[in-house]
Amino acid sequence: MASIAPENEIGSLTIVPTSLTLSSYEQMVDKIPIGGAFINSLIVASSITIGVLVFGSMIGYALSKLVFKGRDLIFYVIIFTMTLPFQITLIPQYIIMVKFGWIDTYWALIVPYLINALSIIMFRQYFKSISDSLIDAARIDGCNEIQIIFRILWPNSMPAIITIGIITFMASWNEVLWPLIVIRDESLMTMPQLVTLFAVGGRAESQLGVKLASAVMLALPIVLAYLFFQKYFIQSMASTGIKE
Amino acid sequence: MEYTGLNNYVRLFNDITFFKSIGNTLIFLVIHIPLQIIVALFLAEILNQKIKLMGAFRGAFFLPVIVSGVVVTILWQQLYGYDTGLLNRLLTGIGLGKIGWLTDPNIAMTSIAVMATWKNVGLYIVLFLVGLQTVPVQYYEAADLEGANHWQKFFKITLPMINPTIFMVVILSTIGGFSLFIEPYIMTGGGPLNSTVSAVLYIYKQGFFYYHMGYAATLGLFFALIILSVVVIQKKFIEKDN
């Protein structure tokens, strides 16, 4: 079963293709702005990943190394937010987006995902294992807090950064429900969203080949990334147990 | 802003389709979770024995996990299609009748559950592999000395020792299963006679198709409470099993 990889016969309905043709792909590119969607997904997923890494590490740092009143309380609140199923926040979040005027903009896609409780927890955990003396030495040398995070902590936390980075990127790339809600303008749609609408909305006009072609395009980037970074992917997801 | 107060709740409790959607989601879970655990555990056991090929198989099994659900669903549509789907063509090819994988209200949800299992089994195989490897070898050796066969070793040693892993797998697939949305949305759009409408799909339709925002928000809250209760119940149930 594992061998049913996302490769399909192109443009033909028989089990073994009689002739391979790229015409499906041409048609697909004509019908829907798949290239644009790819770039959209890339922009959104990258921004979210970078944001999560930056904010997550900053908050994780504060929670693990700095001392202030209410620190532990904040941490527990953050954990608590993880227990709430997203179904409750779906509609209210949408309403907020409307009020901000962010519908059909990149903001709606990116901002809600910038602070990720899981990444905060992971960063905090990881930073705890970094010795305080290293940080103190940096302080003595005159580093301010920001420099400590990015010059000292980050280089020493590469495993955590890679793990969180991969998970975040993957999760945001595959996210479909939220884009379906906040984006109506085709030029801004993310790739999974576009393919979904394409497959469901009859734009494919029962032309199987085009539909499958779009599915392959959607799968391709992740599959390629996976082939190169397989080890990291599996390690990352297994260590946090998130499923898509 | 006017408050409609309890109107939405009254509406909710009269909404048969909503409860049906919750029921559908539960049906999905009841099929998906045990299937997942059995298949993943089984495959993990096998992979655990032959350490050489483990890397390649693990890689292959894990691939569907990271591929978007959209792709998997479109793929499986080609399998499940009534007239043109691969499965039915195989069946008619060997002289049997077609099966309405997605058109029969009684089995549509099962079909989706099987697909979801296929997609995610890789993740749970990896989790189980890790769990299996934490069982101390001495236990198995001691059992061998006492002449235990494979099944006895499995049920008396392996299962109890990986209880935490099993618990984690159950919780993860439950929470994941409750958010079932994109598969039914693409596959059947809610399915023959609303048999595949998952709760999230229903809430989505209410909110963004019919624009009953307030009502959808109410539904969301109610559903979230259900999820919380299920998880709490599961916790009590499985931790007692220890």
C-alpha cells in the first residue's frame, strides 16, 4: 500500500498509460493560477514558520531563563490554550478578521498562526537545558536580551529549531480550512485551497487528468522536501506526535 | 449589538442534522481508531524485527502523513469512484458486482475512515516503534526461558509495557479525528444522505455557506465541549486499564 505514491497516469483513463502526455499540465496551468497559489503557499508558510520560530523562541526564553512575577501562571495559561479545540475559535477569529479588514489579505492567513503554544513549550524545554553560565557570560560581555536570543541561544538550539521549523512549515502548507474561510480572491489562495476548490467545484469539468495533475503539483514540493530531509521529518513529527 | 441569547441553543437542540454530524464523527472515530492501532501496532511489530529494511519502509509509510489531505483524498476518489474507480473496475473485472463505496450511506463513512487510516498509519507506526524499543529485552529473554510463544510475549509483555504509547496514540487520533473536515468536503461534500457530514464540515457550512454566523459559533462551542468530555472520558478509561 505504501507503494501507491502520489504518481498518476497522466491524461489517460487506463491503468497503464498508453502514452504519457504533459497536456494535462498545460491545461491545468491555463485553467487555474496554480503557480500563483504555489507562491502564495510559499510566502504564507515561510512567514508563519519564521514568525513562529522568532516569537516562540523569544517567549520560550522569557519563560525559561528570565524571572518575573506571574511567569508560571502565564505558562499554564499557554498550555491551557492548547487544550481548546480550534472549532470554538474558528468563527470568532473570522469575525475579528472581518473587523480588521483582513479578509482576502495575507495578514489573515499569517497573523493568527504566529504564536504557537507548542513551539513555546518546546523552546522553553530546550532552553532549560542550556547552561545559565553561557548566558551570564554573554551578559557580562554586554549583550542585550535580543542579542542573547539570536546570537547565543539559536546556534545552540539547532535541533529544536529544525524540528519546530519543519512541523510548522508542513502544518501551515497543508492548512486548508482556514484559507477556505478567509480567502475568496483566487489570486491569493494557497495551493491546497486552490486544488480543493478545483477538485470539488467542477472547474475540472470532469477532466480527470487535469484534476490529478493539480493533485500531483500539490504533493510534489512536500514529497521532494521529504526525500531530502526524511530523517528530520520523521524525527520532528514523532517527537511531538502531531498529525496532519 | 443585540443578544439573541438562548435562541441559538434552542435551535441547536432541535437540529437533527447537527447531531447526525456529531454521530458521523463518532462513527468515524470508532472505526478509525481501533483500525489505526491494530494496523500500526502490527506493522510496527514486523518492522521492529527486521532492522535492516526498517528505514526504507518507515520512510515509505510516513510519506502519506505529510502529504496534504487534499492530495490523498483526490487519489482515493479514483479508487472509490462508482463507475470509473479502480476498486470497482477490479471487482467487475473478476466478475463481482460494484460496491457503492461513496454512494452507499451505510459504508461511505467507513470508506473515509479507511482512507484516513492509510494516511496516518505511518505516524503511529513510528510512535509505536519508539514505544516498542523501550521494552527491556530482558523481559523477552526471561519469557523465552519459560517457553513463552510469540502471542504470549505480545499480550503479557509488549502490550502492558507500551500502554503509555497506546494511550498517546488514542488521544492523538481522537483529537485529530474530531477535526475531520477536508476529506468529506472533497470526497462527498457531506455524502449520501448526510452520512459523511462531519461536525466541523457542518459548522463550516452553517457559518460560511449559509452565513448563520452566530449559530455556527454556538455549534462550535457545543462541539468543543463534547470533544473535551470525550477526551476526559478516554483518559479515565484508559488509565484505569493500566
